[in-house]
Amino acid sequence: MKSSADDAKRQARLFQLKRYGTGLAFMLPWIVGFCLFVAIPIGWSIFMSFNQVKVVPGGFKYDWQGFRNFRDAFLKDNVFPIELITYFQEMLLMVPIIVIFALLIALMLNQRFPGRFLYRALFFLPVIFATGQVLSELFVQGAGDIPFLDQYNLEPLVTQYVGGEFAKTVMGVLGRVVLILWYSGVQILIFIAGFQTISPTIYEAVRIDGASPWDSFWKITLPACVPFISLNVLYTIIDLFTFPLNPVLKHIKDNMFKVETGYGYSSALAWIYFGFVFVLIALVLWLFDRSMKTRRVRS
Amino acid sequence: MNTALWFRKVGGRLRDLLWSRRAQQAKMIVLGRSLSDGLLAKLILYVLLSIVAYLYLQPLLYMISTALKNVSDLLDPTVKWIPRQVTWDNLSKALKGLQYPDALRNTAVLSISCSLVQVLVCAMTGYALARLAVPFKGLLTALVILTFLIPPQIVIIPLYVIFSKLGLLNTPFVFLIPALFGQGLKAGLFILIFRQFFRAQPASLEEAAKLDGASVVRLFFGIMLPLARSACLVVFLFSFIWYWNMYYEPSMFLAKSFTPLSIRLDGLDDVLNPSLLGNTKIVKNPITEGTKMAAAFLIILPPIIVFMFLQRWFVSGIERTGIVE
């Protein structure tokens, strides 16, 4: 009796193992790759951020510093904190611009009209161009200006309403607005795909109930799009995070090859930067999660 | 008195005209039953989309027009879009400066092979996360998302050391091997796309195949992967474009040999005028500007051609994949 129960247990375990086996076999390449190319580098980089790293023939020489690198980033470095704050200001402006623009364009492209596929192709083209080098080349040449900025002399107006330091950020963003909009190709696609998940019968129903298109946008399209908006906000943040012309990343890269700071200090900078963005992402996730929950409760 | 009467008469006529059947039909055509199917709405739609399309295309047009200008046209502020004299000089200089055939081959080999490998590995990983029994599945999924979030700048130096220890630097394997192990460019995103796709498939399919005695491997390669054609195409194209355009990683790993196009563009200045070596990077230099734009155009030309051919399937594929659910 006992042995048969044991037998059954062993068999169950064997069965479980076999089930796990196939799953693990499918995952194996990824797991190996993760350990080798993600986990080890991350651990190493954290270790380096607490050290002064010197390159000596045949390897690195580590010099334990504790939290000094992190302290220096804010207290001694007179470039990093300013650039970090400026870039975050720019980001806070750019993310809403990109997401709202993508939503509007996707709404328009979702209408049925002749020649739609041509326009759709056109709006995806930026994904192809938005390469680091080609993009920064275009930035340097000033190809991203919008003509009306100079024509209507917007700068004093912006300075008057927004005030001093922040106005510079606003003007900087406005000056490159076309190239920033180039970053919305993927977002437009996500929105278009998202619209397909809303069933057309709902629109029919509200139209019979006498809702105008204006109402049906606010009451149906927008609420149904909340998950896609949050997805797009996250994607945009991550995308801008590695923006090729990002001054923070440039500063990190510069410090990497400086003799007095080196790899240790630049890894510390990179982790601070990542920490800030991670907090931002967590905040966005939390906000959207909460808004989804309240909506569910209300309905 | 008389004029008031006249006004009333005209007003009545106008009202009749407005409410007549014809007028209603005309109104229907112009304004439409709902917002989107009237002529007026269509007109506004076209105008708005065309304006934005122009803004989108402007840098591309700028690229082409600058590439066709000679130096005197470039220096002349009165010449804006159309060069006085079309010159092919920039294009031939760019072809030579980029070592185009050679670099094109490198880039194409790299992006096509890596993308193919990536599609397969990411599909397998995504399938395992969606359907198979894997211990610590939640944790593994979180780690997949983490790989997508970690910026390459953080891990670039340790990776450099690892790759140099493995002897992979300056060979295409420096990108192929991570792709083989599911750590290619933005692999986390692709794994999540596949996971989403496979989760949306009906479970009855697998059960039927299992009852017929198909093994998991056979089930995956025989049924699930062919089902995921549209997802595969989307992932392949995205991956292809991102590998084609990547700049930061190859600037570290492929600086000496097997250099792809994007790195050659960066070094173009030094090739064109070696006397200015060093501090020529972020300066607007009117003499090399045309050549640089020609080079930029040459770089984005192949992906544009690929995209033009696959565009139709691509957009509909994204809609069908349900990537975003």
C-alpha cells in the first residue's frame, strides 16, 4: 500500500520533471544567454560603480570607493546634474507630444478613405530613418526646423509665458519637433493595431442611441485605448532613454575614457541615470494601473 | 412693409430649397452621416494628413536635394530646394568614402542572419513562456522585461571584455552569438510579442495535436510556428531595421573590421579630408555636407526598398498579430 503511494508520487514527480524538461529545453538558449550576456555584465557593472577602475596592462585594477562615485556625481561634477535635469524636462515635454501626435494620426489613418495604405506606409517610414547616425547628421544640419518658428517670432512669446530657464527647453524641443515626431512611427502602429480590438458593433450601437462621433470618441475610443496609451508612454520613455543625441549618455561616454574618472565613475553615472528612468517608468505604470482599476470599479 | 414681405417670401423659398430632397442628398454627400464619411470630412482629413506627411518627408527631401548640390550651391543661401546644377559628384564620393559594396555586404549579412536567428529563438522562448510548463515562469517573464529596459550603455564595458575574451570582437559573431542565445537587439520586446501571440491561440489546437501523438517539438515547428507567420514577419522586419540602423554597439564591437554602414558614415569626415582629423564631428561643414547627405541617403535606401515590397503584409500583419493586447 505504502509502496504504491510512493510509486505514484515518484511517477508524478517524474511526470512533472518531464513537463518542466521540455519547457526548459525551449527556454535554455535564452537562460544561458541571460546569464552570460546580461546577468554577469550587470553584476560587473554594479561592482565597478563602487570602485575606481584603472586600466593596467592585462586587465583592470580595482580600488574600492564605497559610495564615493555616486556622491561625486552630484557634488563634484558640475555638468551631470544639470544635464540630467534638463534632459528630464525635455523628456516630460516630448513624451506627451509624441503620444498625442501618434494618437491623432492613428485616428485619422483608421478612417476609411482611398489611398489609405499609401499614407500608412508614409507614416511608418520614420522608423527606417531614425538611425543614430543619419538622424544626428540631420540634426546637425538643422533639417528638423519647422519654418513657422522663425516666421512668427515665437521665442519672446514662449519666454514671456513659460519664463526663463524652462523656455530654453521648450524652444529646444520646438526647434526639433519634426525629428521628434519621427520617433512616433512605432507608436502610430500600436495605436492602429489597438483600434482593431474595439468591436465596430459598439460604435453602431451608440450611433443608434444618438451619440455624435465626438461623444463616441470620448466615451468609447479613448477609454478602450488606455492600455495602448500606457504602452506607448512606456515605449516612448524607453526609446528616448537611448536617444542618440541624448546629452546625458554623451557625458557618460566621455567620462568613460577620461583618465581621472574612468569606467567606475561612468558606470555610477549610468546607474544613477537608469535609476531615474526606472522611477519614471514605475510611476507611469502605477498611474495607469490605478486609472484602470478605478474605471473597472466604476463600471 | 413691402420689403418685409419680400424678405419673407425669399426666406420661405430658401427654406423650401434647403429642405428639398435634392438638398438633403447634397448635404448627405458633403457632411456625411457620421463624422468620417462626408466629403468635407474627407477633405479635412486629406489636408491634415498631407501637411503632416510633408513635415515627415521634409528631412528626406532635404537629404536628396543637398546630395545633388555642388559646393557653390550649398554656400549660396538663395538656392533652397532645387540645385542650379545637378551634380553626381557627392554620390560618387560617398560611394567611395563608405566603401559602399563592401560595407553594404557586411551590413546585409549581419542584419539578415541575426534577424533570422532572432525570430527563431524569440519564438521558442515566447512559446515556452506562453504555453509550456516552466519553473519560476513569473520571474523569468520579469527578467525578459528587464532585458528590454536595461540600456546598452550600462553593460557595454563588461560585454566588451567578455567578447574580447571569447575572441569575437570585430567579427560578425559578436552579434550573431548573443542573438543565438536570445539576447539580440531588443530581443525582450520580440519575446513578449511572441508570448502575446501564442497566448491568443486557441488551446484546442494543441490538445488535438497531442491526442494525435505529436511531440512538443513537432507541435511547435509543425503547427505553431507556421501559424505565427504574421508575427514572424513583423519581428523579422523590425529586427532587420534595428540591426541595420544600430550604431552604438558596432561602434564598440566592430570598429576595426567588418564595419557596417552606420560606422562608416561617422568616419566619413576623416576619409574625405584627413587633414582635419579629430575635431570635425559636430560642426556644420558646408564642403562635406553634400557628400554626407548622399551617404546618409545610400544607407537608408536598401531598407526603404525592402519595406516598400513588404509594407502591405507588414501593416496587416501587425493588426492581426494582436501585439498590443
